Amino acid sequence: MPIGVKVLDRPIEDVSYIRATIKGMGLTFKHLFADKVTVQYPEQKWGLSPRWRGTHRMLTTETGKAKCVACGLCPTVCPANCIKLIPGEDENGNRYPLVFEIDEFRCIFCGYCQEVCPEEAIHVGRHYENSEYSRAGFVYDLERLTSQTHPVCEMWDPEDPRGE
Amino acid sequence: MMHIAALLQVADPQLPSTGAGAFIIFTLIKMIIVFTVYMVGAALLTLAERKVSAWIQNRHGPNRVGGRGGWLQPAADGVKNFMKEETYPAAAYKPIFILAPILAFIPALTTVAVIPFGAPLPTRWGLIPMIVADLPVGFLFILAISSLGVYGIVLAGWSSNNKYALLGGLRSSAQMISYEISMGMSTIPVLLLAGNVTLNTIVNQQAYGGWNVVNLTIAFFIFLVAAFAETNRLPFDLPEAESELIAGYHTEYSAMKFSLFPISEYCNMITASALMVTLFFGGWDVPFTGRDNVGPFSGWLTLLSIVIFLAKTLFFLFFYIWIRWTLPRFRYDQLMSLGWRFMLPLALSYIVIIAAVILALDSAGIRRGAMYSSILGAVNMVLVVLVFAILDRGRIISPSYARSRADQLARLKSAASRSPLSAGATD
């Protein structure tokens, strides 16, 4: 099949191979002494965007209990179906999560759980160093979620679209 | 022992008249030193390549193993390569598969033996030449051995029983054959000028006749390009073109057998650089000094000349890496057309011109010296202008964008306008 070929008719000075080579060598030589752009990762780190959505964190009340009231909105809204929630109720009629697990492998980090949470309990975090020695380690239980300390994502605010 | 030395003396009158014992001991010492420097140099070259590559790309390069400079990176790489699993493809022909890396490695190591690396060292046992083997056939030996390296590559490609490896090996052999000829031809003017193939003689000739790069620039240019092609370095790394052939001839290799291929490539680079220095940049000749090729020799002169030689060689090693990050890889047809249609005719005509000039100068009775060199230099200037300013107009390599003839262009344009894909295109 013939294809449309753009035929260039370059001026003859442009096809001098040796001149082009010397010019290119000058350019690469200049780059030898240019400032380095590498970020030396473990020592230096890039700042994360305030709206970065990483692994989750459950916020707690002053008494150290999870803020979650086990309303069941986050497992409902979760598109990846990665939140496992079994609600419980104490003698005062307050609901709390008996089991709250997030499978971080299934999670797609959309942040819907944080958006939908009426108690501002579950958050996606500004965090990306998540290595574990086993796959099971990536199923975060309630204890793990409440003990995380990294900063949490600031959701996009329509009133303040640029986050100022 | 005595009669071996006497035989050597008869075979090569240039050999110093040292005693047999001293000759053997000094040769052994030189072998050990040169081998060590060579292998450590090849190892450090891997680091240098990564460092320079990184700097050219505005990065830092390896800086974790052995402090900020990453000095122990080659050692770490070596340990890693020894620890890795040796794998053999089921369809590979095992004996040759094992033999191939050895065949690539040994010629790379052998050639360095005949390159002089310093002024002779005076000792109480006589004058010790700073060269491992002062062969009377010096340069011919290098040409013969360095082209053996292609066997390793071709056999590696063939015995792997892998189509990409085979293609890499075939490309390598085609490339080596094409450029070996230009390489040999480009050095004939140098040999004509020196009147000898011994590398020491070539160095001595340059020490008082001016460096060959000044008098024989085009020969140097051809030799440089051919040396890049011979060592399979970019822009001539078609045998291992990643984008086309995975890794080319060493696709199926692993662990230390794989590692031998890069090591022999680096060894070849060092040898080619040292050879360029020897043939065209005065070898160990200290620049801006006269007559350091004749006595009186001293230990200091030897040391200085070795340092000068290493500095010149290092410059060319840097040049290799510099070119690598400047020029993209050639197309296969460009490679062949550059080798056969440009470099070979250029080298041949250059031999004729230089031979004619030398003959004319000799028959005019001009002695080798300043006058002789300046006439050669003047002829050279004319030729350089001719080649680099007039011939280099889209003719050296046929680029995809070279100016076409008017009728070709009209035909292409009318074909392009008829194409259904270019409907609506304005150009």
C-alpha cells in the first residue's frame, strides 16, 4: 500500500554529515558540564501534590478510637470492591466497625471512599513507599489504618479549584 | 636459554642486546604490568562509560558502590556476573556456544602486546623497550589478530540457534569485512611515510617528522571511522542493535560468558585507541619536545612518555563514548555504502596521492625533516578542504533527506499527490 511521503528538499548545506557531527558533538560536550537533574531518591524526595491519592489512613477521635461509624457508604461506593466492612454496635447504640479491611492491591486509589465518608474518617494518604514482604501485608486492617501517620489527601474543592 | 636469546637476536636485529635472563624477566614483568593495567582499565572503562553517558544526559551515573564516585561499581558488576546462573539454550550447539566468548576475548587481549607505550628504559642490563613483544611485523600482527575477533561474534550468533543472534553475527561479519579493508588501506600512507611496519619505528618517525594526524589527516579520519566500526561501537553497533535484534549476537548468553563480550569490546576499544595514538598522534612521543626518541634515555623520560601515552589513549576512549551519545545508529544500507562506496575509494585514492607526493619529494632530493613535513602538510590541507568541504555534501552517507535530482523529486511528489493517504495534504 502506498503511503503519503512528505518529500523534503533540504538546502545542500544541511546535508553535510561532518559539519552536523561536529555540531552535535559540541552540544553533547556542553551537556557534560550542565546541571544534573537527578533526584537522589532515598536522600532527596520530591514533594507530593496536596491531592495525591496513596494508601489509606483512618483518622481517630481524641480517645484514640476510629472515627468510622460503620455506615457502609465506602464499601458501597468503592468501584474496585476492595473495602470489607462488618459493622458492630456497642451498649449505647453507637455503631463502630468490627472489621474494616482495605485490600490495597485491589484499590484503584480513586478517593471515592474519602469523598463519600460522612464522618471524615477514611482518607487516601499522601504516601507512596508501600513495600511489604508478603501479599497479605497489603490487606490493611483497622489497626494498621489508624496507626498510619502520613498526611492525607486534600480533596478537590469546587470553591477553590486551584487549591489556594 | 642462551641460544633462544641469540636466535631472537638474529631474527630481529632491533632487539636490545640484553642477556637472556634479563630479557625473560623483564618481559615477564612487562607482561604482568600491561595485563593488569589493561584489565583494570577495561573494568574502569565500564564505569567511565556509564559516568560520561550520565553526564552527557545530565545525570550523576553510578554513585552508590564505593563512595560518591561509584569506584567499586566494576567490582560489583564482576561479582554479580560470576554469581549469575549459566544458562544454555536447549537448541544451542554447546561446544561452539562455549568457545565463542573465548574466541572473542583472546584476540582482544593479544593485540595490545605489540603496541609501544613508552620510551625505552635504561637499566644496567641494557635498554629495555617499553613494549611487551617488539615484533618486527608489528602492525601486520595487529591487522591479522584484530580481525580474528569477528569469529567469536559470528560463532556466538550461529551457535545460539536464535534468529536475532544469527542476524547480529552476520551483520557483524559483513561490517568487519567492509571496514577491515578501509582500515588496512588507511594505514598504508603511514607505513609509506615510516618505511616500516614496526610500531616503534612509526613512533620514532613521528617524533621528528611531525605527528601523522597533521600530515595524513584523511588517513586518520578513515582509520577513526573504521576503528569505530571494527569495535562495534555506536554509530556502528548494528550487530547488537537493541531496537531491531534484542541484543544481537549475545542474546542467548548469560553470566560471565555474556560478560566476556562487553569486556572484549572494551579491550578492543582500548587497543584501537592506543593504535590511533601510535599511528597518528605520535604514540608515546612527548609533544612540543624534539628528539625524545633518541638518547639519552632516563627513567623520568620513560615515566613521562608512559603518562603522555596513557593521556592520549584516554582522550580517545573518551572520544568513543562522546561519539556514542552524539550520533544515532546507521541504517544498514548507509553502513555498507559508507564503507564500500566512500571510504574504500577515498582510502585507495589517498594512497595514490600520498605515494606520489612521497615519491616526488624523495626524487627531488628533499630530506625528511621540517621542509618535507611542511610540504606534506600543505598537500594535506588541500586534500582536507577537498574532502570535508566539497565531498561532504550529502555524498558521504546517503541520508533519507539528501537532495534528490529535480526529475526524481517531481516523480516522488506526483506519486505522493496521487496517494489516497495524502488526499487533502497541501504539500
